[in-house]
Amino acid sequence: MIRAARAFWLSSPGRGELRDVELPDPAEGEVLVRTLYSGVSRGTETLVFRGGVPQSQYTAMRAPFQEGDFPGPVKYGYLNVGVVEEGPADLVGRTVFCLYPHQTRYVVPAAAVTPVPEHVPASRAVLAGTVETAVNALWDAAPLIGDRIAVVGGGMVGCSVAALLARFPGVRVQLVDADPARAKVAEALGVDFAAPADALGECDLVVHASATEQGLARSLELLAAEGTVIELSWYGDRRVALPLGEAFHSRRLTIRSSQVGTVSPARAGRTYADRLALALDLLADPALDALVTGECAFEELPDVLPRLASGEIPALCHRVRYAEDA
């Protein structure tokens, strides 16, 4: 039996559309999932929407269940929460997270879905992929008790990192962003907030997630001697200039990249599944609801994504809800 579904596609840079999809019956070891919510990660997905993925990164930037190729047409996305309608008995009826694009129903291997803990609402679970990025970043960063830490860039990833750092004992955590509206988000997450010019210096660690040249330069300025910047930003096809003269060498500063595509070497014994399960468990904290700053119906997505990409809608995570009979 062929089943009908609908999916969001980037038909060409700057233009999206909904397309009809035909789904087969799930085979042995597969599940049929009906989507409840998906999430738009404003940084990466709007970069894809604008056609800003450099050709050299086409393979590295592929999402697990992407269809098509950059710059388009392409079906792209990786924050999806749904309910299993058919599949193994232990999964039927369970709410699950999957790294799947925006689509009303889909069939994937059962191993590709992760059950959402009962104490985590499905509406919050769309943040799992981003919190997973934050977990990996902190495995890379290895913060210590009592550290002085700044998170520069109050987007979805930066706020997720700040939220997790707020749980570390004895640390001084400050979220730094040029947008004063991020102060309310910082307050909800339990961390201090500052504009870039007012940020506290002498940091042992700075996590940079603003995806701007100015933000990375300011991150270096905020470090104490021997300090480290963990670079989480994805710049796409943009070049970035850095002040690596001045005191960079004399103060023995370090810039390290962190990227969720590889489990941190500091936790080489953990699997991707372990990391995602941990991220979902951490989402029991209702403070993380502050990262969801907008919502729309699935049918509105072709009109909403251009506004997210342009900044007209100043979102962190924009949640997409699906009709019950989708």
C-alpha cells in the first residue's frame, strides 16, 4: 500500500515549497512515524535556504535523511519529533526524536529514532539536536569547577551551551550578544547577560557561536592568558579575518573547533546514540523552553522560512507544528 505524506523542499535558494510524497509500508526493522513537531535551526537551515553552503562542504553538510543536493532542490532538516504508528512492538505508540527533515510522515530504520523520555514534552524535544551539539561542545571544552566562562553569540546553539553551563558548580557564566532582547533568554536560563562591549574579561574559556568575525575577535579579547576559545560557528562560504598578532602569541591563546558531526575525542567511548539520549534527558529542564521563540503550522513553512532567513522573524528555534491527521 502506498501512503501519502507532504514534505518541505528548498526548490532553489530563497524559495521553498511543499511537495507530495509517497511512502511504502515499513519493512522489517523499520518504523512509520507521524510528525508532531519539527524545528528550524535558524543558523544552519537559513544558511542552506540562502544557498550559502560552499561546494567543498556539500558532503560534510548532508543531513542524515536529506534528499536532493545543494544548493537545491533539496529536502533538508534534522529536528523532528513524532509518534511511531507502525513498527516493532516496543516502539509503537512511543514519542521519538529523529534527525529527519520537515515532513508529515516518514519511514526510517527503527535504529534511527530515539525514544523521548516520558518527562520531556514532545514540543520541547525538537531542541534535542541542538542540545546534542552543546553536549559535544562541552565535552570538547572540558570546563572546570570555578571557571570564568563567556558564551559569545546568543543564538540557538550558544543559548543551549549557556543553559548547560548554568548547571556547573562555581562557574561564572555570561551570555554575550549584541541583541539586548537576549537578556530575557539569559535570565530564563539562569545566566548573566552582557553586550559585547560590557562583557567580563579574564575568561578561562569562551565558547563562540555568533558566526561573525567581530564575535570571534571579541572572544579572543575576553580570554585570560592560556585561555581557549571553542569555535562552534559555521560560516558557510564566508571568509573570516582574525587578530592573530597583538597578544595572541604572548598570551598563548588557543582556538579549537567543535563540530557535532564527530563525537568528541574526549568521550571516544560514547556513541552518537549515547550523546543524543543524554541530550534528550537534559531536556527535562523547563528552562529550555526559552529557546523556542516562535511557532507556525507546517503549511506556513514556505512563507515563514524566507522571513527567518532575512531576520524579519528574530528566532532562536522556530517550532513547526503538524495537524493531528497529517
